[in-house]
Amino acid sequence: MVGLTSWVNSNYLCLIRIIPGNMKDNFWEMGDTGPCGPCSEIHFDRIGGRDAAHLVGTNTLLLLLIFKNPKESVSQSSRICVTL
């Protein structure tokens, strides 16, 4: 939330343009095992006036913090990374 506050306070982003997601929409998994973590999509509406259902994601930010192990257990990843 600190990052979001920084963008809003710097006038780069207006809060009414943020559509909150949930764990289903904002969690990325490679597969049954492997790296996973929270994600956010950035959409750009160059025409204006449309809701998110009509937009296409231009970038997906992934924060790979977790590693899913074979028996559905999870652990903190030994290699934390952010990818775009």
C-alpha cells in the first residue's frame, strides 16, 4: 500500500481509477509447483470512459515471494524477484 500511496500523493494516479482485485485475480502461479506470488495488472484506456471489462492489460507486475512445493505446502522463495 505504501507504493500506491506514493503514486497517488505524487499526482500520477487518481484513486477513482484503481479497481481492487482479489486473491483469484491478483495471484500468479506458474503451475502446481514452483514460484508464485501477488500480481497487479496495468491497463491503459487511451479512449476514455470505459470500464476495466473492456480494457486489455498492457503490463503484469509479479512479485515472486512464495514457492509452492509438490505436496501443496508453500515456503518463502529463496530467490525473491519482481518481474514485469
